[in-house]
Amino acid sequence: MSPHNHGRRHTAVIGLQWGDEGKGKIVDLLTARHDLIVRYNGGANAGHTVVVGSERYAVHLMPAGILYPEKLCVIGNGVVVDPQQLVDEIDALRTRDIHVGDNFRLSDRAHVVMPYHKTHDVALETLLASARAGGGADLSIGTTRRGIGPAYADKVHRCTALRIGDLLDPEYLRSRLEVICEVRSRELAALHIDAPPLDPDDLARECAALGDRLRPHITDTTYLLHDHLRSGSSILFEGANACLLDIDHGTFPFVTSSNCSAAGIPAGTGLPGSCVNDVLGIMKAYSTRVGAGAFPTEQDNEIGDRIRERGNEYGTTTRRPRRCGWLDLVAVRYSAMICGVSGLAVMLLDVLSTIDELRICTHYRLPDGTVTDRFIPDARRLMDVEPVYETLPGWSEELDGSADRSALPTNAQRYLHRIEEIVGAEVKIVSFGPERSQTLVGV
Ligand code: GDP
Ligand code: IMO
Ligand code: MG
């Protein structure tokens, strides 16, 4: 046991594909066994769904553990926070009688997503798409348009960035915005972006008002988390986005702008990475992707359409139809390796029922004919691989009533077993529907 975990179990929930694996459902499920639920990366590009009976909750910034009033939810320093979106989310939760009070803490060092970041995100995507029309490479990412990339870029630029703590000091905020608006206006003009002029007074007033709303929640979450670690609390880390979208380890440049793999935990919380005992890798029983970028096992055909309709594969954040395809285990094995998973949760297994034959990708064939079991985290080179499939028999039964793994159809059990063999990790959770009850735990 690590000297840093003080004998308690600390778990990370991390997506192993291109997002939307069902992390929200699993965080909700595991919240009961933890005291704190902590977001460490990304922003409102995430959309995590929790279904409780007839109620469906989709959270973007708020940790999915918020449905449990006695648990402490924390947004760590590594998250980029759109304060208006956060306030709207808090209001929407309260309207549904979900308690958001001293059970929620926001890092004073999380970076702020400003309105001009969203303008910039949309404008850059438009510019990249039109450059492609002129015959260049296709480099528009298909972002969620939530200003994520520009906000993280400002963090790296440093002097043009604002942090949540800055919202609490109106005079300092105003003086910073004076300079930032000047720089930003020139940049927007240089990009020929038609945006209303930026007024530092207006922006400072709006930001200070949002800061006032969030004030009761804002604190130094690094010390808060360490205090909880020492006093024996158990922490659940809620990864946003997913390993193949990681800025360093994903399918660059078609990725998001943060470390969404386990690598993001220490940087995004201030806790040592060694405190995490269990890394639960969340994967769909097939593959999906929203936005652009290589996707070797994509099925732009009847199979893909069938998966999309059965799995209701439409984005939680943008409602875009998700691209669908066969399970790519070269990719999942790579993500499991990067994140150091100790177990897997296989989600949406029900979606595959009634497909006669299922394919899983175990290797890639490269343009020179060689075959590899190694993933290629580079979008351009990944475009050129041909998936090598293994075919497994499907099952005709719906999975709704399964009580344990041995009650699943034999071919569904074989499918899970093959995932374990190829990825080299144990399947600890199987999910066959959006609801809490449609889950096999500890299988
Ligand atoms: P996240 O971003 O990883 O939290 O995933 P999303 O919430 O964006 O997308 C997952 C979708 O699948 C949500 O609509 C869930 O309610 C739904 N879901 C989760 N698990 C299952 C499952 O086992 N079967 C089915 N059919 N739907 C599921
Ligand atoms: P959750 O947490 C699926 C994708 C976008 C785009 C790329 C960059 O719900 O799994 P960004 O707006 O981050 O600059 O977009 O990353 N993307 C996601 N896709 N689920 C997500 O989050 C995603 N977050 C970002 O579609 O291709
Ligand atoms: Mg999602």
C-alpha cells in the first residue's frame, strides 16, 4: 500500500476510448463507497449522464457525485471552468431539489473559461474548415465549442489567463481585463473574427457577479484534499473526456487540451498520483467517437447505424450523432497501459444483443504489410492502418434481467472473456442499461 493513501481506497474512473463510455453512471455507482468526488481535468466539454429511475441528470462541470448530498464534490485546479455554465448548472440542479451548498468546493486556481474563449474556439474551427476547402489538410477538430482549447492555451500563455480566485477581487480583475481585452481584440481582428468589441468594464462586472455567486464554494482545494487524505477520507477521481483524447497520449492533433488519462490526476489536484489504488478503465462494448480524427474500426454503414440507434449514440453535450464502430482492443489495451488500470467496466453490452456476428480488432496492418498490436497515437499515421479483426458469435437475447455474469448468454460471456485476455485486465463491472440496477458489480 502506498504511503500516501493512508490505508483508504482511492479510485479513478477513466475513459479508455474517445469519451462517453458511461463514466457518469459508474461514478454515480461508486460514489456510495467514497467520501469525495473530484474532477481534475477538462471542463464543460464533458457530459456525464446519471439515470435514476425516470430521472436523467447530465452534468458538465459538476462532479456526478452531486446527487448524494452527504458527499463532498470538488472541482480541482486542473479543470477549466466557465463560471456562467457552472452557475447555470447549480441553479438547474437546485430546481430539481439537488442540494448544492457546502457539499461543493471549487479550486481558486482552476482557470476561467471566458466568453472570448468560446468565440475563439468557434472562429478557429471555422477558419480551419475553410482552409481545408482551399485544398489544405483537414484540421478542424470538431470541438464542443465550449472554449476549452483557448482557455488552456491562455493558461500556458500565463499573462492572459484568469483564475477562479481572481473573480473575487474586482479591482484586480478589472486591471487584468484592461490588458487582456486589448490583446484579445487585436488577436480577434487579426483572425478577421467578427465579434462585438470587448469591454473590460462590462466583462469585469459580469465576472465579479459570477465570482460572488461562487464565493461560498471557492477555496484552496489542494490543502482541502490533503486534509481529507490525512483524516482517512476515501477519494473518487472522475476523469472527463478520455485517454485517446489526452493532449499527450491521444490521437494528436484530434484530441482535447488536457491530460484526461490518469496522468492528469496529480497535476489537476495537487495530490500525489501514488495515492490512487484502483484505476477503473471504462470502455464501451464497441467504439464511438464524436468530432474528427482517425477511427480505424468505424462502421459508416448499417452496423454503425444500428449501434447508434440501439445505443442512442448522440452527444450529451452537443447532441451530435456519434460515429460508431467495432470494438478496437488495440486502442483499449494502449489506454489501459497508459492509465495503469486495475480493472475494467464494460458498458453498453446490451447494445450488441441481436447482432449475429461481432468483430473485435486485435491488431493493425500497416501500409507496408506488417502487423502490429501497438496503438499509434498520431492521427495522420493512424488513418493509414487497416484493422485486423477476430470474429465472435453474437447473442440474440436482451440482457435486461441478468443477475450475474454466469447468467449472461454464453456468447456474451465469451465476448467479455476475450476482452480480458486481450487487454490483460479483469472485467469488474458489466453494464447493460443506463439505470443503476442494470449493472453487474464485482463480476
Ligand atoms: P460519459 O461521458 O462517459 O459519462 O458518458 P455519457 O453520459 O456521455 O454517455 C453514455 C450514455 O450511455 C448515457 O446516455 C448513459 O445513460 C448511457 N448508458 C450508460 N451505460 C449504459 C448501458 O450499459 N447501456 C445503455 N444502453 N446505455 C448506457
Ligand atoms: P466526456 O467526458 C466525447 C472531443 C470533441 C472533439 C475533441 C476536442 O463526456 O466523455 P474540445 O471541445 O475538448 O476542444 O474538443 O474532443 N471531446 C469529447 N468527446 N466525450 C467527451 O467528454 C469529450 N470531450 C471532448 O468532440 O473531438
Ligand atoms: Mg459524455
